[in-house]
Amino acid sequence: MGYSTASDIIDLRNPNLSSSQQSRKSDMIGLATEQLDADVYGTKIELAIALLVLHWFEVENRTGSGGPLSSETEGGLSRSYAVMASSSDWGSTSWGQELQRLTNNVVFAPRNRMMS
């Protein structure tokens, strides 16, 4: 398989990283590795690391307003952005949203059952 490491996945998913991002990719992978638990993600840890790094790179490239578009007008050119309701900023990029879906799929949420 040609995409077995976080670095390979980053290159595959976003081949247009800036030269600055390419030069820092290894350090960013190291930071993401420290923040994500391999025991939680199991065999999907490299994908999770890649998605977190891609999320960070996209966030750092943003300028101006951000968040989901809540309204847009054409005549008079108006645009409004919604405030993210989540305490996590993962929802602010497609990479973060994908990481959130992956996390939801691998993390077993505790369940309580009422016994009568």
C-alpha cells in the first residue's frame, strides 16, 4: 500500500501543500502523534494523524472571517458566518470534520441502561 504513513496520506490527500508546510510536515506529524492516542485509533492512527495535520494547515491558511456560511446576498454583496456551536474547532474544516467522524467511529461511548 502506498499510503501507510501519515506523511504519505498527507501527500496523497493534499498534494498542493506550500513549501513552508512541506518543510514543517514532519514536526507537525510529531505534534499530532503526541495528541492522538494510538490505543484509541488502532490501525487508523496514521489516518487520524494525517487528518489533524491537514486540519491545522488549513486553519493556518485562513484569513478573515470563517465558520459555516449562514447567509449570503448578491445585490450589495453581503455574507454572514455562523458561530461554531462546538467546543472543538474540528468542525471548521473538512479535514477536521472527517477526523471527528473517524473519532466517532472508533471511540466507544459509555452507555447506561436503566434496570427496572
